[in-house]
Amino acid sequence: MFYQRLTTERLILRPFELKDIAPSYDMEQDPAINQYTNDGGVKTEQEVAQLIRHLIEVDYQKYGFGRFALELKATGEFIGFCGLKWLEDEQEVDLGYRLKRACWGQGLATEASRAALEYGFKIRRLNRIIATILPDNIASRRVLEKLHFTFEKAFLEDGVLIHQFVLTKLAYEQSQ
């Protein structure tokens, strides 16, 4: 079982639990949240439940890591997710994050991502982590740049242009 729990100044990053289905579904109903995801977001609460169960039963068990649920340390409120995910088709580890709109512009995505990267490079001993964004997602690009990711390539996925960024362990260590 995956029990890793990370804390930052303002956040708790913890494994997803079934109790996160309803707040995750509520977050996903905001069209602004899914504007830059290229997955259209989830349509039903059952889809959210399926994704969280897969995370718990497959990602955490098979790979020993996965996305973390994010809570505000001060209130315990669920505000989104952040963390690493093994992409089987690409044979890469991906950093991803999604936060409630009320939490945008406060540096929380950067703060959570720093903790996830430290976990990836120092605890999991990964050599490289990628992140993919839609080119118009300027806010996520800024987050990645603050984290010292560099542009690696552009590619089409389902007819949509995607930008892939990369952070190597060496670049991570040099940025610390």
C-alpha cells in the first residue's frame, strides 16, 4: 500500500482515498479547470470514482507512487491534486496538477509540485520527469519554468498540439 504523505508550508499531499470522489467530481465540473487538460474532464461521478479506484488499486500498488490529493494544511479542505504518474505508453514519469479555481494564482501549484519533485528525485530516485501542457496554458508554463523544466518537444495527441517539458535529476540538483 502507498502511504507516502508530504507536507509543505501550506499543503498536505496525501494518497487519494474514496472520500475524495465527491470533492474531485465537484472540482471537475468547473469548465475553467478543464480548459487546458486535453481530456475534456470527467462527465460523471462514476468516472471520477473509477479514476480514483484505478489510482489506489493500480498506480499506487504497481508503481509505488501516483498523484496526491491536495489539502490546505490550515483547513483540511480538498483543493485538487498534484504528483507523479507513470505513463506506460511513453515509458515516462509525468508531473501533473489540477487545483480548484479559487486556489489559482497563489503559488500552490508550484509549492505542491516542488514537494512532488523532491519526492520523485530524492525518494524514488528518478532520473527524469516530464510534464505536458497545451501551448496556450501560460500559467502552467510559468509553473514549469519556476521549477526549472525546459521545453523538450512538441507533438500532436488526438489532433491537439502538446508541449512536453522535462526536468532531469541533474538539472533538479543544480537548481537546489
